[in-house]
Amino acid sequence: MKLYQTIETLCAAHGITVTQLCRDCGVSRSSLTDLKMGRKQSLSAQTLSRIAGYFSVSVDSLLGVDTAGDTLGFDDFSYALFHETKELTPENKEKLLEMARFFRDQQAKGN
């Protein structure tokens, strides 16, 4: 079900529905429904490749795996934030990182 959540998050980040993704990629909507409902645990290599290509991500990142085979461990928010920030300038990325550190430190002080 994690794979489906990743696909759903990517769709939301790009402002499309899963149904639209399936139409655009020529992927069976029922295969994603089966994945969502737990009747399937994965998708075919061809389907994964089509979806990854559509979003310009690697199949590994779609599966939540880095090149060493470790899970990346992104929650939905972190994954969406990652994709929203890809086109920011290095300066703006640094400012965003500083803000995140500030909030983390403030939260730690409150606990």
C-alpha cells in the first residue's frame, strides 16, 4: 500500500488524479485499485517504468528505495515537500532548511 500512497502523493503534487495518471500513461486503473486495496503488492516493471517516467522520477524513488536498497523513510509531507522544492534556487533551499531547523529547535525547547 506504500507504493500506492507514493503514487497518490505524486499525483496530488502535480494536481492530477490517479485516474488521469492512468489515462496519460496507458496504465490499467484496475491495477492501481488492486494495489490500493491490497490485492496486489506491486506493479509490473513496465507499469512502474511508465509511472516513474511520467513524473520524471526513478523507479527506485517511486518504490521508496535509494540506490543502496535502503528505504528512504519519507512520510507523505516530506515526500511532497521534496517535490515542491526541486526547482527552488540554492539560496531559497538554504532559507527553507534554516526555517526547518528553527522549528525543530523551537519544538525541542518546548518538550
